[in-house]
Amino acid sequence: MVNKKVDLEFLKQKALDIRCSILTMLEEAGSGHTGGSLSLVEILVSLYYCRLNHDPKNPSWVQRDRFILSKGHGCPALYAVLADFGYFPKAELMTLRKYGSRLQGHPEKGLAGIEASTGSLGQGLSISIGMALSARLDDRENRIYCVLGDGETNEGQVWESAMTAAHYKLDNIIAIVDYNKLQIDGPVSEVKNLEPFEEKWRSFGWKVKRCNGHDFQELLDALDWADSIKEYPAVIIADTVKGKGVSFMENDNRWHGVAPVKEDLEKALKELKDR
């Protein structure tokens, strides 16, 4: 089982490393989702290095916690984290989106560490609820973590599944919304406004916590809070920045589905490493 580290400087260094890996693999691929991969880095680092019970040497360990990346297009971030734990060789990251690669543009079940094929937006929370119910029926203590994109919660299936989780009082499921407030067509508030977002989740029977999605201490405190909730599903709304870490990518939805070219990569890596 993975040793859970909580040293904040260690986590910040991991976040930097993961961002560099994301940008490098996307430049090599020549396509992919840059902004939404960079926005969820701290969320994934907090989960994998501090929270999830998982064993890279035994990915099918029955008692492991489950992680579902419902916003599957953010998978470069997840691939970078999984490779760092040794689920597959780091060299494989450079095969992203290439013909015959196990690392496609959305996660596919069959790759170690991937619990479900995702990317059809809105479905990840339903998958997570099935896993949470299964764990309860088998009297297992697995916790199920599901990361959704904010634009993804435009999908009706998200709210059907939200009702289901509350109906069954699933307190072994924790949803985290990567709330970067931009989607491919523009600001979420203009495409289909989510606000009042917290109230929506509460009205569907969930306990809600909001935090800075790039502050490790706030994320870890929010995850502690979620673990303390009984008989209700919990959602953490994590305020994030699309393209976080690279000044010319931040808050610019043109980087939603565009990969950096060589000049962009060099500039971005220098900026990240000079911080």
C-alpha cells in the first residue's frame, strides 16, 4: 500500500513534476486537452499521495479505494500520476494518443490503475455510485472518489446520479468538482450557468464543501471533512484555474483542447521551473 505523505513541500514538488510531464507528453502527442489537465493537478496529487488506499504493485487489490476521472479528457494528469507511482513505465507517457498506445485521449479500462473507461461526460458519477453500492453490499470499506469537470455538470445524468447517491445515503462516495469555470465554448457562466452551485448540490441531498483547488492544505482539510460525513454523499467544489501554472495558458479557454508546440513547451517549462 502506498505510504501517505503529507509534507506540503513534497506535494508542491510533485505538482510541478506532474505539470511538466503533462506539457511534455501533450507536445509530443500534438493534440490533447491542456487547460483542464493542468487545473486538476493538485486534486490528483492530494488524492493519490495522501488519501487513496492503493497499491501500484497490486492494482486489483480488493480493499483499494477507487478513483474515477469522470472528466476523462483530463487524463494526461492522471497518466502522469499513475506513471510516477509505477503503474506503468514513465517512458510510456510519450506514447500518448499514438496508434496502438494504451494511453489514449480518454482513459480506457485495461491500463493498470484505470478503474473504468470514461470521457462520455456525465457518466463517471453513475459509475462511482455503482461501485459504492457494490462495496456496501459486499461489506467492504472502499471509498470511491470521482472528479467531475464543471462544464460536465451541465449533463442531466449527473443530477440523476446525485439523487441516487442521496437516496441510498452513500457516505462512501466523494465527488470533487474541478471548478475552473471555463469549457470549450467559453465561460461556464455563459454556456449554462451553474450558480448557485453549492445550493444545487445541497438540494439534491449532498453535503457540500468549497475550497481552493490549488491549495494543498485546503484540499486535505476538505477531504478530512468528507471522510467525517455519515449517511450523506459529500461533494467538494474545488475552485481552480484552467491552465494553472503557465501564465499564457491560465484562464484562456483556447487551451481547452490544444496542445503546446515546441516553442510553447520550452517557454512553459522554463516558467514552471523558475517559480
